[in-house]
Amino acid sequence: MQAYLDQLIQGGAFAGMPREVVYAIGMLLAAFIVLSAFVAPLAGVTSWLERRVWARMQSRVGPNRVGPQGILQWLADGIKNLLKEDIIPTAADKKLFSLAPYIVFMGFLCAFVVIPFGGHLIVADLNIGILYILAVTSLVVVGILMAGWASNNKWSLLGGMRSAAQIISYEIPAGVSVLMIVFLAGTLSMQGIIKGQGWAPWDWYLFHNPFTFAGFFLYFTAALAEGNRTPFDIPEAESELVAGYVTEYSGMRFLFFFFAEWGNLYVIGAVATTLFLGGWQVPPLAIFENSPMLLAVAQFVTFFLKAYLWVFVAMWIRATLPRVRVDQLMSLCWKYMVPLSFICLLGTVAFMFVPADGQRITSAAMFGLGVAITIIFFLRVGFQIRQAKPELYFKPHI
Amino acid sequence: MNGAQVGFFILAGLLIVSSLWVVFQRNVVHSAMALVAALFLVAILFLTLNAPMVGVLQILVYAGAIMVLFLFVIMFLNPIGLEQRRRLWWGFGALAGLLLAGALVPVLTNGDAPRDPVVATELFGGPEELARSLFTDFVLPFEIASILLLVAIVGAVVLAKREP
Amino acid sequence: MLFDFANVLVFTALGLGFVGVNLLIGRLLRPANPQARKLSTYECGEPSTGSAWVNFNIRFYLVALIFIIFEVEIAFIFPVATVFRGLIESGEGLLAFVKIFIFVGILFLGLVYSWVKGDLEWIKKVKT
Amino acid sequence: MVPLDYYLILSAIIFAIGVVGVLIRRNLIIVLMSIELMLNAVNLTFIAFANSLGSMDGQVIVFFVMAVAAAEAVIGLAIVISVFRHRQSLDPQEMQLLKW
Amino acid sequence: MNETAQDQDTGFHTEDMTISVGPQHPSTHGVLRFVVKTDGEVISEAIPDVGYLHRSIEKIGEKVTWHGYVPYTDRADYLAAMFANQVFCMAAEKLAGTPVTRRGEFCRVIACELNRLASHLISVGTFGQDIGAMTPFVHALRERETINNLMEEICGARLTYNYIRIGGVGYDILPETCTRISEFLDHFEPIVDEFNRLLTGNKIFIERLAGIAVVSKEDALQYNLVGPNLRGAGIKWDIRRDIPYSVYPELEFEIPVGTGHIGALGDSFDRYWVRIRELQESCKIVRQCLKMLPKGPAISKVARKFKPAAGECYVRVEAPRGDMGFYVISDGSEYPYRVRIRTGSYTAMSIIDKLSKGIMLADLIVLIGSLDVDAPEIDR
């Protein structure tokens, strides 16, 4: 982006303006576009889509009134929450109570600085990109703990504690899985990691070796836990803790927590795509050669679809699984995932000594395995769908 | 005074205010939150000093990990309202602080480091440079650090052992 | 590089500003009708018994202690990871691998220790 | 460019604030937090010097300081809990016994 | 030093937190309250506090006629209204010596077992939801909706039926309704398998249930658990079989008991599993009844001014939540002299405190769900 702005300045587009001002305006504009044209609609549509997908899986209809197929439901929800009375309990610590949504939202939004949208579409390709994502997402813990404690409500406190314990614990397997890829890529920059892979699935780090293959699932599981998603949604387990750390929140403040949660789903998908699934890499077709615009669109679509696939998977998981208990959650992390992730890390590092030919054969074999697993999975899903009986009287329309 | 200096003074002012909050807040949780803010600001200062890697690790390790532990322990012990304040101590402390600051400033600013920074290369402060240093000059401390951390775990486990 | 990080600052500011502006707009639009009942703490419809700010038994604070150590460990390995490929190419890979292995191995002992000591159990098995 | 001295003066001030915190507060947790503040002031000095000397050593040292700070926080807080367990107090003045 | 030594014995005590779970809590199954003392998340005490849903159903019985009281019994446990209808009518019939027509008996059994299906579906569905599985809940309610449609066809009501009357049933079951019921059973039996695939076989679900809140055989008897809770503890006791009433002796069905094949005998999973298998058994019973349904009137002639002879009786049936008993005293007048209802959920409340010691807050929810307590039935 800096290069582009420099070009404009050189071209005399902003005559008489100091360079810093141009930069600041450019950055603000970029951030604003990302927030209002991508993040906000994305989080909103994700919330709607989750309800729709969920409803279909449960043979219900789901929100379908506002806009075509109810796609504008999120706007209606937003306006509703905007008009809701903002209640801060008298017993609460008012300062921290009102500060918490800011921190949670800020931590979530900052991740979008380094999330690539395409080959050149990225706000800032930091040379420490992936580490930066780990750092800002860890800030969310502080916000959640703050919300839980400041509410002065027992359910909130329990929820905040659970959430903090869970997020910090799962940060280890997530961090180590990321580390695996950093070893392979030799860079922390998001674009650098993507460039280290190819468009073809067998060039993805996912299929690089058995350890990264396992690492992907470790990462995805840990990310679900960090995002407080089912089956790890114990911090806001509505059947146990009423609403967990957001029990006392209402209106807009409440909304921001969930804004962050739904938006965070995309961050999970995007990071997984960047690290393991080849990011925005598209096949080097002839039509892309002479049309950079088309290339950018293709890259954007590729990346978005790959990332959103995992958002969908997260929804699917949420509709399917019950939730685990706190101690089960913690022992899953510390007794299984942490040791496993370290084994995978050392395995990946050791694998780097394998000569290039061997690596290529392994990738091909892993790709075959991945295809086989996918086929088996879909056969299984098909079996379940065929077994599922149609409704007798009750037919959900649409 | 140019833009960079204005930025620095804003950051420095915020940092001093939040540091004062850490020390003078009555509520421990507020203190901890002020410390989070202070650490965050220090991380930003690191960035302005061409140390992005250290800055991000500062957030990751300090704000994301150490402060969470602090918050846990605060909520564990709930020490609100436990503390007794003594006015005498306050006067003494403030005096000591002023004296120390007065003594430190000349010592620090009298060093013979070049006042104008060496122009940094593109890679300076990046992970690669850091790793090169870590693997060449600081191998032994690197390994010893792991032993230090191991000792810390063992110590914590031993200390926390006597749970009811 | 500073330009890149300035973006982060802008995002931070925008994030804070977005929340702030929305809350401000909300303040103008939403009703404000506080009542003592409404502002009381929610405890499933009963008047709450005491404050939530008690000495809360966080059983996993030990887990938090261990977490910090591992977080620092990860922080140490991250820079190393970026140069590892180069080290392999220059033939120093094995030595570096051994160094990393020792580093990770020593810390792993810590996890094993606390595991053996039973500190990874959330609750000691309750007899039923 | 911001001169080196500015950073050094800033870190001196922060360090002094940390020292004041250690001296006047009668709450072990805040004392520990003040120590973290002091460590950060030192880190800032290191980074500032590293920048002006053009050497990575300062940054690497900060790395180790972080490791030490983490270890310090872990052990320090474990001790705080241990003390609280026996004395129901966080006042450092209560810590007069070498053994109990 | 003495003082510190003493400290060492007691160790570091965190304060117990007193939390009120309910009345407005998502998973207390109605307005039910538990005053829970927790140490962190581990419960040290959970005292049930009942009475939020008290509607004086027993007292009302003294003020309305015998016929007029039947609709009120619906409300005693609105998830299983048919059973309260039946047990009250049985009591009245026993006091007055009124015969019940044979077709009426079969209609009663069909309606009751369909109601049992509906009630158990709610029970296992909400149980899944308590543990965080939303989809099984909606699937269960979807099936229950079909049962409600059938009920509507049978008696015109979906929840509070007022179907069983003194001397028989209010409306005969029409032949086309019979076809629809058997169609539904054809559809429903595989659904149970699907439900098992979706929820029962789930590893997380099993982990959450197995070995939690184990009720020993002795405790089950001591604390007077009834119904699936008792059978879950491995005791084969079912009023339908052991104190037979209506036409149950003519029907063939199994009585599922807890086996402890996952976790311990009498744990939450066993109680849940008994309910699931009772779904299948109820299907079997309804099928048999549909086949055996005799011709004839659905209700015998009963005087409009129903005045049973003075006397008292205690009648019990096997409701979805176990032994439901009505103790009715008649003084020979148009109104019952005294009605007393004994329900399974109320007795189950007593064991909650014992079972909840040392389990976690999340397990308390499992415990409440697995006992299938139902606030209207507790408070009446």
C-alpha cells in the first residue's frame, strides 16, 4: 500500500500535502473499507448464515423475513440492539464493564491487518504477521476476563474464568501448529507463507508431511477452542452459565462480543487457509496473465471460499456436537494436544532433513490419504442422510 | 519538533499516566489493567525503535500471558480492601522515587552511545536477525533459559502443592 | 516497516472508534430508564447472595503458570524457525536441530513433572 | 527522529515509578506488578540503545529479560499464593519468618 | 508457630460461592431453584427450593365435582397429562365401582403410551440440550409435534388432553386415526436409531454422562426413586408389570433396566438409556393395542351426578416420570373430600443434594436432566 501511495504522491495527486497526512488518510481509508465493507457485513452475514444452516440441520426454517432469504437479518438485529437500553448493573465495576467490549473488539479487528485477501490485497504484510495474529488474539483474553470480573455476577465470573483458562491453554497447541509451518516456510509473513505453497493441493503445507496433516487438525481444534465455539463453548454455555461472561451485558455492548465471535470465525478460517491450504494461490492460467484485475478477483474468491469453508465446518460442528466439561477440556489440551503438537513440531523439523524427492513422494502420498479421508467422510455423511427419515406431517418449507 | 516527536510525547505521556495508575490505583484489578495498557504502550515504543519482533513478543508474553496470570491470582485471592495505607510511607516513597529519577537521568544520558541512531537495515529487528544473534552469540543463554523456565515450573508446582 | 505498523495503530484506533461511535449513536437513540430492579445483579431471578468478588477457587491457576512457560518457549522458537531452512542449507541444520531439541526437551520435562505430580488434574477424582 | 535521550529519560521515569510502587504499596501483587514495570523500563533502555548502536544484542537481551520476567512472575505469584495461604494477607510486612 | 501449624492443617480456604441456580435458569426445566454452594466449580451442596410453580391442584380437588376435576389433573404434569387423567379416573372408578369398557381401556393405553413417547422425547431432547447438543433437541421436538398432531386428532387437545374420563375415554379413536398412528410408528422407530446415532453414540455425550451422579440400588430404594430413575439403578420395577392395571397384563413389552455397560450402574447414562429404550417399548405397546383394539363403546354409562361411595383409595400408575399416585377420599358427596397427588419428580428432588456433592456445576445440569424432574409435577 505504501508503494501505491508513493506512486500517487509522485504523480502529484496530493500536491501540497505532507507525506504523513497522505499516508494517514490512506491508512484510515483502507482500515475503514476493511471494517465497513468486509468485516462488519461478514460478521453479520455469518451470524445469519449460522442461524440458517443450523435451522436446516434441525429441520427448522430459520430467519427468512428481512430481505431475500432473510439475509439482512443481521442489520435488523444490529438496529434492534442499537435501540436497546444499555444496562450497567449497580454492583458492577462500571469502568471496566464498559471498557471490556472495546478491548475484545479491538483485539479481533486488529487481526485483519495481516489477513490477506489476495496476492496484493493485504492491508499490511508485516514481516512478523502470524506472530502478530497470535499476539492480538491473546489480548482478547484480557477483555473477557475484564468482562467476567467487572460484571460482579457469579455466572459472568465463572464464564470469564473458564474462557480465560481455555483460551490460554489452547494457545499452546495453536502456537505450536503455527510454528510447524513457520519452520517450513522460513518466514512469519502471511504472504511469505502463502508464497511458499503452490496452487495444487499437493503443494500445500497440509499435505507436506504426516505431521503437518495432524497439525492442521490440531490447529483447527485449538482455534475453535480459542474462539469459544462448540464443542468448546463452555464460557457461555447457556444451559450451565446462563450466558457466561456476557450475562450482564445488553444492547450494543452485548452485540460487540458476538460481533467479535462471528468475525473471529472467519479469522480462524483465514489463518488455517494461509498456513495449510495454499492461501490465495490460483492455477497459472493464461487468462490471468494479461488481466491483473481478473487475477486479483480469482485470488480473492479462492481465498474467501477456502476460508469460509472452515466457517461452515465450524457451524456444522456446532450443530452436531454437545459440549465438553471444563476438566475434560483442560485435560484434552494438556494431556493430548500439547504433547501431540510438540511431537508434530519435532517431526516436522526432522522431516525437513528428508531430501526433496522424498518430500515430494510424501506430499503425493499424503494428498492421496487426504482424498481418501474426504471420500470416506462424504460416504459416511451420505449414509447418514439416506438414513435420516423424511418428515411425516411436518414439512419445513423453503 | 516533528511528527515522530509528537507521537513519542503522546506515547510517553500515556505510558507515564498508566504507570502511575499501576502504582496508585486502590483497586488491584484496575492496577493490573493499567499495567496491561502500559505494556501495550511499551510494545508500541519498541516498534518505533525498530524492534517489531520484540514488540510483538512483548504483547504475546507480557500482555497475553503474564498479565492473565496476574489477573487469575488477583481473582483467586481477591485482595480488594485488604491493604492498609500509611501516609508516612507515601511521602517517603515519593521522595525516593524523585531522588532515583533525578539520579538515573544524568547517569543514563551521560553514556557515550551515539546520539543519532545508526540507520537501520530493512531486516534489523526482524525475526531472522534475532535468530542469528540467538544462535551465534547467545546459544548458551538460550539453553540456560530453558533450564530457568524448567526450574520455574518445578518451583511453581512445588509451591502450589499443598492444596487443601 | 513503520508504515506497516502504523496500519496496526490505525486499526486499533478505528476499532476503538467504531465501538465508541456506535455506543454514542446508541446513547442518542436508546431509552434510558434505569430502575433499581433493572440494575440489580442477575442471579436467576432471586436477589443475589453476596458479591461475586470472593476468593474464588481457580483450580487451574497452575495451568496458567505452566502456560506462561510454554508461551515463552514458543516465543523463543519463533525466531529460530524463520532461519532454520537456511541453516539446513548451509549444513548447520543438524546442530540447530539438536539445540532446539534440547530446548524443547528440557521444557517438556516440566510438563511431564507437573503431569506426574497430578497438577494437570482439574479435580482429584471424586469418590461416588 | 526522536533522540535517544528522550527514551532514556522516559525509562528512568518509569523505573522510578516502579520503585515507588515497590516502596509504598503494601500489597504483594502490586509490588510484583511494579517490578514488571521496572523490568519494562530496563527493556526500553536496552531497545533504545540497540537501535542507536545498530546492534541486535540489546534486543536479544530483552528476550532473555522476558524469559526471566515470566519465570519471576510464575514463582513470585506462586509464593504470593503460598504466603496468602498461611497468613491470609498480602502485606509484605507479614513475611518475617524464613520458614513455617 | 502454633497458629501457622494450624493453618497448615486447614490449608488455604477459598470462600464458597453461593449461587442460586434458578428459578430463571435455562436448564432447570421450569421454575425450579437450587441453592448451590460451590468451591470454584465444584459443588459442595445443592439444596432444591421448590414451590415456584405451586397451583394448589390438590386443594382445588375439594371444590370441584368428580367429573370437573379431570381437567385440573392435566395440569399436575402437563408433559404427561394423560397419566394424571388416568390415575384420577381409576381412583374414582375404584371408589364407585364403575366398570370401564374394554375399548376404553385400549384407547387409554394407546393415548397414554403416545403421551409417554411425547414426554420422553422432551426429556431426552432437553437432556441433550442441557449438554449443549441443540440439534437432537429440535429433532425430538419435531417428532413430538407429530405426536401432538395425533393427540389433537384423538382428543382435540395438544397438551392438556382431558381425554380419559371416568368410565372410559371421552372420544373414540377413529379408524383413520389408527392408520395414522401406525404410520407414525413406522416412521418413528427408525428415528430412535437416528437419534442414537446423533446423540447417544456421541463420544462427548458419553463422556459427559458416564459415571456421573451414580445412584446405587440401596440409595434408589432409600430415596424412593421411581420410574426410569429407579430402573436406571438396575431395579426392575414397573407398575405396569408389578401392580398391573388396565390391559397391560395382556400386552407384551420389556422393562428396560440400567445395565451399566458404559460407566457405572445407575449413572446418568443408564437413566438416559432406559428412557431411550422405553421409547421403543412404548411403540411396541401401541402397535399391539392398535391390533387388539376391540369393537364396542369407548365409555360406559356414568351418572352425570357422580357420587362414589364414601371411602378412600390409593391408585398408582406408571407415568413417564415414574410412579404417579392419587390418594382420594370420598365422603359420598358430589365433591372429593381430599385429593393428594404423589409424583416421581418430587421424590427425586431429595436425592439431588446427596448426588451433587463433589460434582461440577456442569454436572449438576446433567444430574437434573438425567433425573428428568419436571417443575409442574414437583409443585403441583
